[in-house]
Amino acid sequence: MAGDPVELEPDEYWGVAVPCDLELLLVLVRQGWVGLALPSPEVIRGWQERFLGVWERAIDGLEPDPAYKDERRVVLNETFERLAEASVGSVGSVGSVANGVTSL
């Protein structure tokens, strides 16, 4: 999640792609791919804090419906939390996918 926070805003590419990437990682982990390891839950929760901080600062500028904003916030939080929970069992030898994730 390093880099310019503007890239994580909800109307930017990474603002849309990051949650999708997290879901894909979760699918791979659940399938038991050999060599795949996630970072620690603390690292993932750090991503969550950064991503949602940017999202919260930028979302109102897009004038979303309040119900959409509330629902989307829940979905984003749940996405990060599911990945953090999955990482508890996968932390260990760090594979190439985990290395790529840390640069999100």
C-alpha cells in the first residue's frame, strides 16, 4: 500500500483493484496453493487502516448515496478482515505472491 494515497481513492484504478486483489488472494489461500503465504494479520490490518483512511477522506467528494456508502464501508472492512483471519494459518514461508502483496 506504499505510494501516493491518491491512487487508492475510490474513483481511481487501485481504489477499485485493491479489494479485488484481496478477494483473489483469499481464493488462492482457501484453495491451498503450495508456496502461498500471506503477511501477518497486523500487516493486513495496516493496509486496511491506510486504504479505508483514504476511502473515508475521498468518498464524500463523489456524492454517493448514504446507504451505498455505509454498505460499501462494511464490505471493504469485511474483505480486509477475512484476509487477516486467513493469514493466521498461512503465515510462515513467504512465497512470491505474498511479496507482491506487500507492495500493494
